[in-house]
Amino acid sequence: MWRTRAAAACVICRSLANSSYGIKRKSPLQNLHLVSRSIHHPYYPSSKFQRPPLRISVQQFSSLNRLPLHKTKLLNLTHGYQSHRNFWLARLASRLLKVRYLILGSAVGGGYTAKKTYEQWKDMMPDLEDYKWIVPDFIWELDELVDFEKLLKALPDADDLAKLLPDFDKIGESLTSLKGFLSPGYNLVSEVIGASDLLLLLGSPGETAFRATDQGYDNDKQFKKVSDKEKIDQLQEELLRTQLKYQRMLERLEKENKELRKLVLQRDDKGIHQRKLKKSLIDMYSEVLDILSDYDASYNTQDHLPRVVVVGDQSAGKTSVLEMIAQARIFPRGSGEMMTRSPVKVTLSEGPHHVALFKDSSREFDLTKEEDLAALRNEIEIRMRNSVKEGCTVSTETISLSVKGPGLQRMVLVDLPGVISTVTSGMAPDTKETIFSISKAYMQNPNAIILCIQDGSVDAERSIVTDLVSQMDPQGKRTIFVLTKVDLAEKNVASPNRIQQIIEGKLFPMKALGYFAVVTGKGNSSESIESIKEYEEEFFQNSKLLKTSMLKAHQVTTKNLSLAVSDCFWKMVRESVEQQADAFKATRFNLETEWKNNYPRLRELDRNELFEKAKNEILDEVISLTQVTPKHWEEMLEKTLWERVSTHVIENIYLPAAQTANSGTFNTTVDIKLKQWTDKQLPNKAVEVAWETLQEEFSRFMTEKKGKEHDDIFDKLKQAVKEETIKRHKWNERAEDSLRVIQHNALEDRSISDKQQWDAAIHFMEETLQSRLKDTESVIEDMVGPGWKKRWLYWVSRTKEQNIRNETKHELEKLIKCNEDHPAYLANDEVTTVRKNLEARGVAVDPCLIKDTWHQIYRRYFLKSALSHCNLCRRGFYYYQRHFVDSELECNDIVLFWRIQRMLAITANTLRQQLTNTEVRRLEKNVKEVLEDFAEDNEKKVMLLTGKRVQLAEDLKKVREIQEKLEAFIEALHQEK
């Protein structure tokens, strides 16, 4: 028995030794473990066959992870059986005890792994605290309100409840007996439900045969046969009723949500949360589009930002669709005539109140009040008509309107004038081409959503806009087709399949992202939005087009259209806005580089900044008028005034008075003529002189160059300001009355106080007479021709008329020599005598020529005599003080010129005071008003501040502003996402 067991153990050991677990090659028996050797073998070789000790290195592996352990060296063994104590049980136990460490390590590792897995699953689970709001608050308070222990005690026991239950075994037997009868009907209902589900999935009508089958019985029972068409109609009606039921539920929930959002927004407006509301996303985007509409793209900066472009034939219902989306009747309406005369940009956004306002106005129109709606429509019509230039029918100027209200879909729409096929009377000849160019300009934008409006009540072959849209978007990647007036189309169209072909995109030569059918009322302009929505819902509820599945439920109503357009708009915005921001960034870099290269030492001032700079310079120059010295003002005023009145004084006052016989008559004549002159002409003439003097000084300051600091870019603006200011300024009307009194008093004074004033008057008279004499000599020379010196030196000769006048002059000079006291006028007999004397010498002369020549000859003679008399009066001040008593010398003409000179000085002083105290300030006020008017008139500023430098700075400012607003919009868009 022992041998058998030993032999078995030996076989086991050999198999272990021959196995390749952890051993690279076969090992002899000596390589086995000591425990294995201690168990067997009676036939083990004896010690007499001893071999040299063999040391073998064995590489051991762990049973857990197959990783190699540290190499160990076995003891030196000798061949043969060695005598030793038999402790194999203890050794075996010690070896087996190591298993506890393996188990313990496995338990610890497994526990750690399980804990880690639990933590991962726990992190993956959502925090149910965030969804606590789903459960109503009263559920959490049930334990406080209801005593569940008392409720449990009040409930009956299980045994009592068991007695009340029916006998289910009997019921099962009864059901088994009825199974054979109900099974075919149940199968029929199952097939019907399956067919209806298939019909819902396919979304199209089909000829489906419903067959009642018998499953489990051999004898089929006959039921009442119902036609397939009636079954399909019943299923479709049930489907429509279900859809309308859920549609009403959705509308009710949307209405409640709308009211709740309105309350929340109202609370935010009142500042209950005490937080500053940020500008809405759509408002930020609309601002960018407004800036781009005002941007003058001189550097080919293209606007490719998305917006919804509404195009369609005239009277196709574009405006009605927009009003349904905006939920307000905001546009002017007309029957058959063109109402949209310029593009209208409508920005829809959500807000607590349903209001509308223009970009350039702060007035809000309450869209819930009919009077505000009428005022808004009237304002839009006025703006359209004002934007249309003379001789045109439509305008390219965009009117920007913002509409806010609860539940509105956020988007930007542009309503364009309706496309026409014929230019009618009253329209400009280029109206059709202008509308086409406007429509193409907006649709060429590769990121614009094209909302193509087609009238369903007219023949499809009469459509114009579909061809235009197919040219702009041949693949239909950004086009949404809308068929309007479907109610009229259903009544008038003989074949309803044409409507289905239109909605499926098979009739028109264009492609689109989606097709919609809408009803925008019964054609009555007084209909409200609510009544139109009710009519639209009622129509589609009873329409055969929807019952026969020609139209799908998601393709009808303006509500679904609004949601689809909004989704497409924001999808396009998210896809393209960053690319457009990069394009403007590149444009900004190009403009900045151009500025640095062309104007390296100048700041980048746009048109408004340049206008402010020019405004400050102009106001500084106006203030400089107050720095003009009084002496300079009075010298200019006195000199200019005498230049204006000297001719009148000499010709109408002095010369007639000098022809009198004595001094009394002279003084009387002078006083009368001075009084008449002062009452009628002199004050007005003095005010004119003062105003002209102020204009000259103002112009001098405005046009005077300031050296290196002068900027010629302001010259045109300064000139325009100067002209407009002069046109507006008017002298104080009361100045003439006060000036008249002062001048009259000055001319009444005849007392010369000292010799210095007497000499000044003589000097003033001599200058005046010499100037007049010089002018008279020049006139006479032109009349009689050059003298003999000029004729010999310059080789010139006299004309025939000049020879006649020369002969007449000699004859008249003889007449004056004969009578030095000759009066100023020739008598008729004297004229006849002179003419006969000339004819005797062979000179034929006209009497008028004689009188004309006499006037200049006598004038020269008088002026020379007056100068001689003036020289004699230099020593006459003594006689003047004695009133010329006991003296033949009379110097009344000196006194006259002193009175004139004193009047000029006093008038100049008075005008100077009016200038510095009143008129300069009024002029400054007028300049400010003109500058304010120019600042509000952008066209004026563009016309007056021109040039490459201004345009470059203006474009640079616009591009920077657009880029900054786009970056802010993109950041807000990412935050919302």
C-alpha cells in the first residue's frame, strides 16, 4: 500500500518536474522542492553513487500576476538518499500558511477596486437635488400634514381584504370560455394599430388592406366588412384630433410660459433682483447690422452677416407673414398698390411688454393699443416716403425697427419691396430694375436666409420671385418657401395635387430647406392677430389637404414657420459669425497699415472728431474778435464810412453850398442838406459799414492761416460756417435810432475849440479835395486822350472823339478864364457860342458833349480854387474865433469839413461800442447755432469734410466698432450655448 502511494507520488513529482510552469528547461529530480523529495522514493539512488554538487538557478513566477520573482539559490545537493529527520508535515504546514497572505492581499485589492468602482458610479449618477423642483412642494410636506401611523392603523387587515376580493379562479374559467370568441377581434385591433403606427411613420396616404385573421381556431367568423377607405379616413381623423389636442395643450403651456416670462421680465425691470440686466443677444446682433448699414464700404468690406431676407411678388402676402411672426399689425396696408417702398429691418426679441421703437428714436409704441399701432403705421409710411428721392419710386435706405414682446422668436428680418413685372403709371421708369437690384444685393449674401413668399391663390406660372431666388440660391441650402393664401388656393385650384407638388418642391424650378403653407387672414385689414390665428387653426383643422396627408402637420401655421425660421437663422449665425469677425479683423489690419504708411504723424480722427476739432478752432477765432483793439475798430469804421459817404458830401452838400453868394446862404444850405442826410441815409449807411467791417474781420480770422498748425481740411467747413453765419446775422434794429440822434447832435456842433482841431480839419479837407482832383484829372485825360508827351514817348494817338473833346475843352477853358466867378452850369447861349466857335474851326460837336465836358472842366477848376482857399485859411483860426469880423476871409468850408470829421469820429466810436458789446456776442451765438445744425446734418458733414484721410479714418473707426461688437456678441453667444 505504501509503495503504491509512493509510486503515485513519484509520478506526480515527475509530471511537475517535466511541466514548463516557470521553468525554462527540463530539470532533473534533484531540482524538485524539498517537500516533494521528502515524501518518496524507496528506489531513490543510494549515496554511493555520488556526483559532484550541481548548482542550478531556477527562475520562479508568482501565481497572481505572472511577474518574475527574485532569483534564489537552492542548497547544494548530492546524489543519493541522505539521512535526515522526517519533518515534512511541519514544512508542508509552513508552506501552506503562506496562502493566507495571498487571500488577504486579494481581499484588500478587491475591496479597494470595488470601492473605486462604487465611487466612479456614484460620480456618474446625477445629483437628484437639482431635480427636486420637479416634485411639487406639497409632496415634501405630506409627512407634516398627514399622520401616516394613524392612517395605517385605520386600514383593515390583509385577511379582511382577502375576503372582499373576487374568486379569480372562476373569473379565469369564464375568460377562457370567452377567449375563442374575442381572439379574432383582438387580432383585428392589433393589425389596425400596427397599420396606423406605420401610417404615422410614413406620413403619406396608402391603400392598406386590414384583414381579420383567426389565430388558434380552425373556424373563422365573419365580421361586418368595412371598406379600406373608410378605415383610413377614421384613422386619419383620429390622428388629427390627437394632434390638435396636443397642439392645444402646447399652446396653453406656451401661453402660461409666456405669462410667467412676462412677469419675470417685469420684475427684472422694476429692479426687484437689484441686478443690472445685460443687453439681449439679438439686440447686440442688430446693433452690428445697423452699423454696417451706415458703413460706407469704400474699401470693399462686404457684409456677409446672416439675416432673414423676405422676398416675394407684389401683394403675395410678405407683410402679412411678417406681422404674424411679429404678432402685431405694424405695417401700412393697401389693396393692390405698392406699400413697401424701402427695405425695413425688423429685429424681433423677447421682452415683458409688446412694444416697437425705431433705431433713431426713443419713443415706444405700445402694440396692444390701436392708437399706437395706427401711429406706428403712419410713421413707417412717412419714413418710407421721405427716404424716396425725387423722381424715384423705391429707396435703398433701410428703416430699422425693433419689436419686443413675450414669446417672440429672436431673429432679424428684412422686408423688401415686392417684385413687379410691369411698371405702371406714376412709377419711375427704372422701378423694376431698382427692385431687382435691391433684392439681389440682399440675397447675394451667402449667409442670408431667403424667405420666399409665394401667393397660393394665383397660378404658379405667374411667379417672378421663384426664378430670382433660384438664381441666387440654386441648391436651396438657405431658402425657406412659404405658400400663402392656402385657403383661397384650396377653393380655387381644381387639382389639389398642385398644392402638394408645390409643398413637395416639385412644381417650381427651385430648391428649399423647407416648405410651409400658411393662412394670413381673410383679406380684411381690420382683422386682429388673434382672429387670424383662430381662423388659420380652424382652416387647417378642417382642411382636406391635411386630412389627406397632402400637407404634414409641421408644415402648416405661421407658428411652425416662425420656429423653423428662427432655428435656421441662429444656426447660420453660429456657423458664420466667427468667420465674419475674422474678415473684419483682416480689414482692420489693412486699414491701420494704410494709415501708418500715409499719415504717420497724425492721429486717427474720424469725421465726427474732425468736426469737433474744427468747431473748437472756429469758436476760438470768433472769440478772437473781442481781442481787436478799440483803436483798430474805430480807424477801420471811420475810414470805411468816409469812403462810402464822401461822394455824397462833396457832390450833394459841399459843391451846391459853395455856389452861394455869401456865408449865410452857405451855412443855411449846408444845415438843410445835413439834416436831410442824417434823417434818411446816414444811420443806415453807418450800420451797413459796421456790419461789413465785422464781416471782414470775421472772414480774416476764419481764413487766416496759422502757420504749420493750419489744416486745410477745415477750409471748406469754415467757409460754409462763415457764409451761413453772415446770412443769419442781423444787426440790432434799435441801433439806427440811437445812432441817428448821436449823428444829428454831432453835426449841429460848429465850435472848434483849438488850433489843432482847425489844422486837422484843413488837412482832412485838403486830402479829400486832392483825391477828388486826382480822380477828375484822370477822367478828363480819358475824355481828351493822351497829351503830347505820351503821344511822343509811347507812340499813342487820340481818337476822333477825343480830338473833338480836346477842342471843346480848350474852348471851355477860355470861357472860364474870361469869367473866374462863372457858375457851375452853362447857359444855353453859352453852349451855342461854344458850338459855333468849334464849327468855325471845322469841328462838329453835339450840345450834350459840350455840357458833359464842361462838368469835368468846371469841377477841376472848382477843386483847384478850393485847395487855394484852403491854403489861405491855414492862418484863419484867429478870425474864426472873432467870427470873421473885420476880415474879408471866410472859411465856412473848413467848419463844414470839421463837422463832418467830428461826426465820423463819434459815429465810429458808437459803432465800435455796439460791435464789441453786442454784435460780436450775437455773432458768436449764431456761429454756435450753425455748428450745431451742421453737427446734426450728417450729409452736410460728409460734404464739407471730405478727402482720403477723412474717409480712411471713418472706415477704420467703423471697422473697429464692428469688430468689437462682433467679438462681444460671439462671447455672449458662447455663454448662452
